Amino acid sequence: MDHLKILGIKFAAIFITVLSLFGIFNHASLMSLFWMGVITTVVSYLIGDMIILRRFGNIAATIADFGLVFLTLWFLSATFIGTAHHILPISFLSAFFITCVEMFVHGYIRNHLSETERNDRGTFSQFQTELGEEHDVEEEK
């Protein structure tokens, strides 16, 4: 259930940004913008939040999310909207605004996913791993 909440929050942030910027400056159809939002949400969630955030931490995941969102929106806008002018700067600006929201989404993920879900594919940070290992060594003594 937490994954659906996170996807909903991400989709809302991405879709509002895409709708605002691409809809105003490129006059794209609502259906194109919807699919751009859905695909960008899924790519960002699977790669940025489920893999990079869990293994490398918040800063690396935020930087990776910026790059992922920028490249995804740039590719999708060229595919769905066409060769309209302003695609590159609007993709960059959209990625910036979405990345600002991602920091809060990462905090929500860290606070609301269960311990088992967090540790399935690794840890959130190296520091947490080192603390956990030190704690386990002290308990064995």
C-alpha cells in the first residue's frame, strides 16, 4: 500500500509539472502529457527510488533522478509532441522542479517503508550499514 502512495505522490508532482510547462509552452494534448507523466513516474520510481536510493542514499538518488527525469522527458516530449521548439529547456526546467519534490519523496520513502522492504536490495546509506555491523559485533561479545 505504501508503494501506491509513493507512486501517487510522484505522479501528482510529475504530472502537474509536465502539464504546466509542456501544456503551456508546446500546446500538447492532454493524453500525450498523461502518458509522459506515467512513463516518467515509473522510470523514476523503479530506477531512482527502488535501486539508487536504497544502495547509495538520498543525494545520489536525487542527482540520478534529475538526470533520469530530464532524459526521459526530453525523449518522450520529442516522441509525443514532435520537434517543437523549446523542448530542451522545458525538459530541463521540468526536471529541476520535479527534483525539488523528489527530496521530500525520498524522505517519505525512508520513513514509511518497512525495515524488510528497505533492506531487500541493500541499505539506504553506507553509514547505516557500518553502524549495524558494529552493533551486531558488540552483541556477539
